Amino acid sequence: MATGRTHRPATRSRGIPEATVARLPLYLRALTALSERSVPTVSSEELAAAAGVNSAKLRKDFSYLGSYGTRGVGYDVEYLVYQISRELGLTQDWPVVIVGIGNLGAALANYGGFASRGFRVAALIDADPSMAGKPVAGIPVQHTDDLEKIIDDNGVSIGVIATPAGAAQQVCERLVAAGVTSILNFAPTVLSVPDGVDVRKVDLSIELQILAFHEQRKAGEEAEAQAGAVLEAEAAAAAAKETGKGPDGDVPAVMPA
Amino acid sequence: MATGRTHRPATRSRGIPEATVARLPLYLRALTALSERSVPTVSSEELAAAAGVNSAKLRKDFSYLGSYGTRGVGYDVEYLVYQISRELGLTQDWPVVIVGIGNLGAALANYGGFASRGFRVAALIDADPSMAGKPVAGIPVQHTDDLEKIIDDNGVSIGVIATPAGAAQQVCERLVAAGVTSILNFAPTVLSVPDGVDVRKVDLSIELQILAFHEQRKAGEEAEAQAGAVLEAEAAAAAAKETGKGPDGDVPAVMPA
DNA sequence: CCATCTTTGTGCACGCGTTCACAAAGACAT
DNA sequence: ATGTCTTTGTGAACGCGTGCACAAAGATGG
């Protein structure tokens, strides 16, 4: 359209939408795969397909980073890998501590994707004294008592909480007090943190429940596609109010085929 | 898909926004905690605080389910627990299979939150023949060869993929072909599935990268000079193509950590 | 029964994210 | 050079989700 630059987005690096940031790792992964196959350039259409998004969205996402593409050709894979890496802060090393070395913590410690890109497991921490010294994924587990020192010595700013729910908030507070400002929480609890601390949560139970909701909806649609008795839900709710006592473990007339 | 002809689910659920559905498990957890403390009623304000959301949002969320509150009093805890459980489909039993019993798969199998609410680990499946028969979390691992039969015999409609990335798509296709219509994917891959199949993904690596982005941003703001890890040579190229990095005040004054 | 007080349920406005659609930009062939 | 063809970058419209602010509903006390 207008040849003239109307208004360049004055604030570029700061203005990256959160939704875009969340997709950058996806693009990066797809680009890395292309890079390993020595593909020199890629179009927005191809890359979008690989990342599982819409091409217009991808182009808009990239437009927040700058004009890194070449019209008529596409994007230079290597260059884009570098730009996104830099934007995400992956060109530097991030020491990470994992607190709570149970099944999940051990799984995380062993997770290859950890070390692969900028992240390094600096320490494993557990409250169980009998775990102390025991190596997990080649890293000796240390006791919670030393948490503050570990954080400080290693300059850790990202912490992963894989403890039971009951311990999570307390661990969180100690991490924050020790200087951690980003937390990845696997415990099924709402963490409260001061301003300036980022928390992201990964909750298996919630994901499953969301799936169950859609699963139920699908089953319902399929079963009575044309019934459409909206008011019936009312009656069902009323009737359910009577029968509803132990919403926990009871199984209502399920008969697996 | 084997689970079919149960009873009719609420037809009203069609209008529940996705964002609301994603929060229902959060409310449910908070409500369950209140229920265990025998708290009879709770106000939107209190419950919202417990769930870590805004009270107006909570009320609006509940309004999609119906008018289950009492003005001047609040919500009946037990009743709400039941309503949300029903809405999410947790009053029925959901058999789940976990494919890929490595560190992560084992952690998931052992995860208590699984069985606690509606979900039941029906089977563990792995491609490694030496795993076959070996019990994990009290459940014997079965071989991938029997995947279709396991799905069918147990009426499984929800599958969890915890395999390496390379195997995920293939496993996914077999699950779908066998009748699974909801998939929780822990493998770092974009799964492509036919319409009607829901996929949710949990990706540790992505979460960490998002945290790193914000962490870098915080560090940059705070010290104004923490853009340390920018690679020299390529940074020059980048600066040449782009007119500097932070137009909004974050200057790339390099100061290596 | 009436007044007051608490808390829900929701209309409304706003901002963010998504998507469409297309002009501008460049590559490439002639 | 010039024209054609491909693909980017983005203005604009739209829809969803969020939060405010308040009237309606009901409890509670006198």
C-alpha cells in the first residue's frame, strides 16, 4: 500500500505479543529440523505447516521481530534460527534447578530437551535426606537445606518445582527469596509470587479434564445428534441434585463393552 | 470408539467458552479443598482468590453453567463440585492408556492425580520388548503390538503419548485408528490428526523458552546492559540489517556476564 | 413487613489475537 | 530493462476474552 512508512512500530522488541512469544519455540523447533536437513530457505507456507499454524499468523509473528524474509523467496533458515534464538534469549546459558526429585523430577532431569538448547540442569534438590548424593541423570541430588546456596553459587534464575502440592508454595518462596525470578510449576497448586516473578504451570490433571470435557461433548453429540432437548438439561440438573452425593470415586453404570 | 451409548450430557455445554472450560478444573480443585475442610458455602471473591483468578471472571464463568449461586450468600460448595464435575465429564470413568514408558511415562503412571478424579490408567504400552510384563506403578507394561486390542478391549478414548518425538506421530495414528479421540501429547512434535480428534500438548522445552524470554527481558530492563550473550560476528550482521535492537530504550550495550 | 446489607449475574466497553486480502518488494526469465 | 511471478508484510475487520460497574435478588435483623 502506501509506499511511505506510515508508522513503524516504535516499540518493537518490547511489543512482542505474548501469543507470539509462545509460538516462537514452535517455529524454532521446525526451523532447527530444516536446518539439520540443510534446507537453505523456507516459505511462510511451508514453515507454518511444519509448525502447525496458519501462514498469515506466522508472518505476522515474524513481523514483530523485524523484516527477516525475502519476498518471492521466503526466509533464510539459519538466519531465522539465530534471530529467534536471540529473541528468546537462548544464545545464553540458563542454569536451572529442579526441586523435588520424585518420579517426575527424575524424568525432567533425564529429559534431553533440557540441555539441548540453552538450558542446563545446574542442580537437583530434594527434601529427602536419603536422596542426598544419589545421582540422578548423572547429577547428584542435594538437600533442600542448601537451596539458597545452590541458587546463589550457580546464578540460577529459573527454577522448576516438581514437589508434591503441599510443599510447592514453601519451595517457591525460598526460590524467590534466593533470587529466582522464573518458575515452572508442575505441582497442582496455585502459587502466589511477588510482582516481577513469572510463573508458568504445567498440570497434567487439568489437561486431562479439559480433554474429558470435549470427549464427553463429542460422545453426547454423537449419541443424540438430533434430539436437541435443551430444557432437558434443567431437569437433569434438578434430578442430579438429589442423587449427587459422592462426586468423587463413584462410577455411574459404566459398562465397558 | 467404544464408549458410546451412555446417558445424555448437558446440551447446554455447547456455549461454554474454551477459556472457561480451561479454568473449570482450577475451580474444581479449589472447591474440593474447601469441601474437605467442610466449608459449606463460598463467595465468588473467596473462591476466586483460592483459584488465582479475578472474581468477576469467576462469576461470568459460572454463569455459563447456570445460576448456581445464591445472592447475598455465595455458592454451595458441594453442589458446585458436583455441577462442575458433571460438566467436565468427571462423573464417569475415563480409561486412559499411556504409550511410552520411559522416565516420563513412568512418572505419569505413578502420578496420583491421575486416578484421583475420574481417570484410570487402563494400560501402559511400550515398544521395548524387554519392558513387557514389567510392572510400573503396579501395572504390567504391554507391548505396542497389542495397542489396538488394548484400546478396543478397554473402551479407551483418551491416550497419552510419552514416547520420543520420532515415534509420536506413528503412535498417534495407531491410537486414532483404534478409536482414540483425545490425545495428550508430551512428545516435542506437532501431531497431525483428523478432524474430530482433540490434541493437547505439554511441552517442557517450550515452557522453559517462554520463561527464558521473559527472564532476558527482565534482565535487560533492570541492568540495561545485560544483552551479554549476543554473538559478536552475527550480531554485527544483525545490526547491519536491522537498525539497532531496542528502539524503546533497551540499549545493547554489551556487558558479558 | 420493611429496611438494609451482601453478593450474584450480566450488559457493556475495551483490548488482544486471528484471519483475510492485497499491495509492495524482490527474484527471475526474456 | 521490462514484465511476470512468487511471497512477504501489513492494514483492517472481526471475534473472543476480560474487567468494570451496577441493578437485581435474596438473606438478615428489627
